[in-house]
Amino acid sequence: MADSIIVGQFVGSSALAAVGACAALTNVFICVALGAGVGAGVLVSRYFGARDYGKMKTIVSTSLISFLVLSILLGIFGFCFSHSMMSLLQTPADILDEAVLYLRVYFVGFPFLFMYNILSTMFTSIGESRIPLVLLIFSSVLNIFMDFWMVAGLGLGVFGAALATLIAQGGISAVFSFLIFLYRMRRYKCQFEWFDGQELYSMLQIAIPSVLQQSTVSIGMMIVQAVVNPFGTQALAGYSATMRVENVFSLIFVSIGNAISPYISQNLGAKKIERLKKGYHAALVLDLCFAVLAFLVIESLHNQISSLFLGKDGTALAYQVSGDYMRWLGYFFIFMGIKMATDGVLRGLGIMRPFLIANMVNLAIRLSVALICAPRFGIAFVWLAVPAGWLANFLISYAALRKSWPIEEDKGAISCRKY
């Protein structure tokens, strides 16, 4: 978000469009990291709750090794095919080179960003969520100062914004997270295996649907952006401005969903079934509070928020697209919140089939309306179907949860009605 604001203010709306053109694609890759981390975190939480620290450390080691290799491969792939991917998304020709430059710097640091997100979920799984929070606050503040220095001071433009993110959030967050996490693991004295193929398979059964779920929003944004790009650079700039705002509020609800998964898994492992519904209800209350906050902020300040990104050279079209998109979403963030909380509970219970179906339905609704209607009837159809996808996702997930809720049987045994 800081990249977009500073680039938009000091370089211009075309540069903002270049950064925004990369946003949906970079989010897809980050969502792979988030989904992989949550998949591993569910099993780490389960063993942590059951105090089986040997298996917990085996999962930690297996996931870190596996996902480090995966992140390097994805980084190489992204760097080599940046131009092809941005061309495939129909990025306007006048910003294509800057967008590719931003993307390639991003992919150079992708293994660091990937590992930070994995480690963040690991900390949460063992009840240490404050550590990655503090590190990320520090690195984000440093990122903003480096943005000002490199973009406004040195005049490096889009390249400076990407480099600042790489150094601050990639290097500092990832390296310090890794060192602190290793230190925390030393308190659990037990035998473990560095790599276990069977545990990797169990982890992937949760991780792969989680990756798809985490990526649903971003994949939708990426494909929808291919619909937006032909409307021109200024329409893309307005869309990009609101997409950044959507990402900020979306991450709140995604984080609540990601937090409820290890909570559910820990208590399931500890056989504290009575706490599961309490946690789910608490997540729904949090979602409602943040949805109301999002509505009030957007309804009151949407023009000011748009101007933060678009600056003085933003055209009337850019401001109209940004304002219309932002105000529409403000009414419906509650749908996204309750969907993410319900998905998080299903993931914590290890119930993945309906979870996956619900998210695919969500994606299908969004894409079908955008791809079919927007080219014919106007850019507004890019965002009109978003709430319908969120609501359909919630209804499918909630129906599955009602059928699969764990029950406590005699002698402390746990039964989970399989969907």
C-alpha cells in the first residue's frame, strides 16, 4: 500500500498503474505461501495441543525444507516469465516495462517473503503470534522510509519501491523470524526427524486446498484485471487504488480465518471440544466489528483514500472507478468475514472437500460475471458479483460445518461426523 501511495504521489498515476498491474499476480504467489503455511500450521497446532513435540518438530522441519525448495522454484519461474505473464494479462503497453521491472525485483526476494509467511503461521501455531507482528511492524515502517528515500529522494521510481520492499520486508522479517523461531524450538527437547515423507503427504492434504482457498481472491483479481486492462491506464489506476484498499481489509478477515484454524486444531488435539464453538463465535464477532469499521471508513473517506493513491494527476475516470468500486465493497465485507471464519474452522478440523468446493464456486461466480458482462456492459460488472461469490462460499461452508461438527463421546473420545 505504501509503495502505491508513494509512487502515485511522486511519480504519477501511470507508475501507480504499473505497480497496481503487478498486485494481483504477486498476491497469488503470496497466497501460495499463506496457504502452505496454514496447512503446515494446522498439524503443528494439533501436535502442540496434544504435547507431542517430536512430531511437531518433524512437521516444522519437513515444511521448512519443502517450502524453501518450492519458493526458490517459484521465484525462478516468476523472474523468467514476468514479461510473458504481464503480457498475458493485457497490461497496457505504456506501463508494461515498468510493471515487469517491479515484478522481477519482487521475485528475486520471493523466497524471503515466502519463508516469512510460513514462519508467521508457525509462530501462531505455538501461541507466539506477537513475535512476527513486532517484526513486521518494524520492517513495514522501515519499508515506508526506504520508499521515500529511494522513490522521492533518489528518483528510482517503480524500481526503488520494489527494492525497498525486498530489503525491508524480505531480508529483515524473514531472517530475524527464522533465527528467533530456531531459538524458540530449542525449548522442546525431544527426538525428531529432519524430513518425513508421510508427514509431508498429510500436510499437503490440508495445504493444497488451503493454497487454493487463499488464492481464490487473488486469482480472481488477476484474471479480472485482464478484463480491466483494456479499459485503459486511467481505469486501471482507479481499479488499482481500490484493490489496495480491498487488500488491506481483506487481510483482516483472512487473518481471522487463519487464526481460527490453529485455535480449532490445538483444542481438538487437547480434546477441549467445548472451546471450538466459542472460538468460532468469537471469530464471527470480530468479523462483524471489522466489517462495520470498514464500512464507516470507506463511506466517510472514499474520496480522500482515492486521492492518496491517484494524486493530482488522477483523471475523473480514475476517481470514478475507484470510488464506485470502493463504496460497493464497503457494504459487503461482512460476507467475506463470515466466509473466512467458517473456512478457517473447516480447515482446523481437516475437513477439506466442501472447503475446496465452496471456494471454487466463489471463484466461478466472480469470474463468470466479470468475463461475460464487463466487456459488454461496462467496468462496473468487474466488482458487482464479488459479494455474491463471498455469500455463496459461506453458505456451502456453513452447511458442511453443521454436518461435520465434532462431538465428545464417552471416556473423552472425539467423533467427527464426516461430510
